[in-house]
Amino acid sequence: MPEVVVYILEGRTLEQKRGLVKDITEAVVKNAGTTAEQVTVSLVETAKTSKGKGGVLFSEMAPR
């Protein structure tokens, strides 16, 4: 039973998360020879004030 864990910054809509889980599940089914019912996808959301890159918090970075 494959399990995929995705670490992602907070802020995505429920619709975006649904699409992400659906697409990841389909990719695992296609490439791992399993069924959708056997695939677990966990989205681990992190606050922008709790994660940084290059020594700078994401909450303090200029918008892209």
C-alpha cells in the first residue's frame, strides 16, 4: 500500500488540494501497479511563519 507525503506551505484552496491528491494518486496507480484504493496521500501544511529557505522565513520573502 503506497503512501505519499507532501510537505506544502499553507494557503491552497480545498479544490487545489483535491486536484493534487487526485493527480498524485493517478500517478502512483499508473507507475506502481496498484489501485487507487490502496494509495494514501497526506498533505502536511506548514505555516509560512514556520518554514524558511536560505535563512529567510517564507512569510518575510517578497511575493513571487
